[in-house]
Amino acid sequence: MTRYSFLVGVFLLSAVTAIAQEPFKYEKKIIELVEPYREHKKFNAISIGVLLNGEVWEKSFGSLDSTSDSKPNSKTIYEIGSISKVFTSLLLAQVVESGKLKLDDPINTIMTELEKENPEVGSSITFKHLSHHISGLPVMPLNIAPKDSTNPFADYDRPSLLEYMKSAQPERKPGEAYEYSNLAVGLLGDLLARQADTSYEKLLKTQLTEPLQMLDTSITLSSDQKSRFAPPHNAALLPDSSWDFDALAGCGAIRSNVDDMLTFAKAVLNPPKEPLGKAINLAWKKHKDAIDGQFAMGLGWMIAQDGATRWHNGQTGGYHSMILINRPLKTAVVLLANTANPEMDTLTEQIFRTVIGMDVQPTQFDAEFQVKPEVAKRLEGKYQLAPGAIITVQVKDGKMMAQLTGQQFLALIPKSETEWKYQLVDATLKFELPEKGNSPKVTLFQSGRELPAPRVKK
């Protein structure tokens, strides 16, 4: 999952003028924006949906995988990752509107075990802190130890979460600073499920997806939905793993399609009658100002620099997603991809700017440096970064990949024969390459550090 976006402010006044002058005829322009991403193999399949002044436009691109010609459509289901946080915070808004909780209530209101085991944490962290990522809790619980690193949340259950919270000692005071936290919103979802004496998935279904008629939005898929579930891929377009969740489902477990996400966007643009409409409006309302360069927030929603556009994105091991909604412009854009590539955020924002009447030019990607297969083969191997930490480098389906012990393989982009940049991480590998034979050493450059790793001898 991801919290990053390059979203910048939207020029609201000029956009309003543009919309008044033009009908909805942006399909050709959107296709032009998508084309460079398709040509440079930035995704396998994407499905895009647009709402503009009540009009709906949908289109899908690419193939579901490289081994077939199966095409995505508006019914294709994807993992939406951290967009799940918007739904979790909307569940919180519903409980608040019902009068059963207040945003400033402490979490020990529900997790009563903390009153004895960890009273300071239980009484100082509020539900609003969890939704706004200002609880002081880290990105992930420190006691998470997945059996399968490609499915990291699957076996983290409620007892594990309770065990962690009993001894948790946040590094900063709740409300003091922003730190994006999957743990915090996952905990929020579990607390709401505990209060309702049900599972997060059942709570989501009864309170949100069924009332909104989002029948393809769920966590556990039916047989029919499984047949429409896009296979996951990493940023190198290689097969990856879908993710399963237990106690932390609220931070990223939801799966959906463009049809349902547009249904959700319609409800946000034009909230239904009470009480769900009140909850949607409460979540939409700005509750937190921008802090330390971070975005202002509603409940779950990030608020763009224009003050009007709400957005969230998401990424799991094999998927990426983004949604942007602007009420004054009566506009929403959704993009779902079965490729874990954050560059899809930039494409989504380009589409959003285009449909509100801004002049957006297609992205021009640099040509990738070409490395001969026989040279890449000499770089393959295992390199000892530290005791118990091995960097495994190998070529998969013609793409160079690197894996650190306990993590998934990540794609590498060549800058020269010996310098390879991680596609999704701000890090670089530089190999030593003699005139003959395999590389004897690689150096990892990350966060200002140089970490040499000699080749492991067989």
C-alpha cells in the first residue's frame, strides 16, 4: 500500500470556466495520455472511470496478463489497497453520527484491556488520531512476522494486535505529528468491528456496500468474482501475489471494480438521505489542517492543495489504485490497475486535470538504457549485505530483479551496464564488472549510505 502522490493544486476558477464551455468529449485525449504508459510497459491492465456533471465514461486498457489476450473491463475486480482507509473512516463517521462514539473518544472505550495493561496509550490515542495518522503509532506493528513475505498481512490476527497494543510505546505524543500508519487505520477497523460484535468484512457489507448497491466490493470473493479478479503483477509486469488480511483489514483489504467505485463516487458527490448521507458529509468535512507539508484531511480523505479535491491512492503487492473527487466541479476520476506501479497516480491526476478542462500533455518517458543479456547474466547471483541479509539478483522474463532476504523481488532499471536503479525504491545498485567473469561485488546506495555486498561463493 502507498501513501505517496505527486498531487498538486487544481486551478479551480479556470477549471469551472472550461467545463462551462465544453461538453464531455475527452476520450481521445485520455487515450493519448494512457498511450505512453502502455508503450513503455508501465501496466498490464487498467480500468478508468470518470464522472463529470452526471455523465459517466469508462474504458479499460491492456491485457490481464502477458500470457493471454484477456482484456479488462468495468466489471474486472482489483485490490484497491489503501483506498480501503476511506471506507474504514466512513464506518467511523457512521458510528459517530449514530451517537455511539465521539471522534475524540479514547480507544480504550472499545479496547478495554488497555485500561489495565497500557492505560496511557489507551486513554491518549483517539479514534480521530487513528483516522488522521497522528496517533504516534508506527507504519506497521513491530510484532508482525509474516510466514509469507509476499502476503504480509494474512496471519496478523486480533490476538497479535492486542498483544502489540498492550506494550506499545509510541515515539511521539498522539496528535503531535503526522506519520502514515497502516497499523493505525487497521486498528481503527478492528475496533469498529469489535464494537459491532462482528467482523470488519460483515460491517463493511451491512453498513456500506449493500446500502450503496456496491455488490462487487468486498474482501472475500465469490466464485463469479474470482473469475473476474485481475491477476496481480509487480512493477516489472511479472506475476505477483494478491494480499489477504485478518485483524488489519481496515487498512487495505477491500477489492472492487470501476463500476462500483463510480457508484461510490456518485454517493460522495450527491450523498443519499440520512443517516448514511450525514456520515459521508462528516467524512468529507476537513478535520485536520495541513501539518509539516502533509495534506489536510477529512476522515480518511486526503485534501488537495485546492482545498476542494478529496483523494486517496492505494497499492498492494500486485495492484495500484487512485480516486479523486471534487464536489464544486461535480467530477470524479477512478483508476484501478493490476500492476503495483505508483506512476499510475500521475496518470490518474493527468486524466483528472484533463476532464476539468486543463491542458495536459502526455508524459514523455526517457528511453531505457539497453544492457546485453550476456552482460546482465554476469550480474546475477547472491550478495552478502549483512549477516542474514542477502541481495539476490536474477533475470526473470528478460527483466533484472533484486530481492533482499525476507522481501519480494523488485524491478531494476539500468542506467548503465553496472548501475541499476530500483524502480519503486529510492535506491541504486552499482556492480563491479571485470573484463571477464561474474561481478564480485555490488554496492547498495540508499538514504545517503553506501553498503558494499560481496558475492556469496557457492
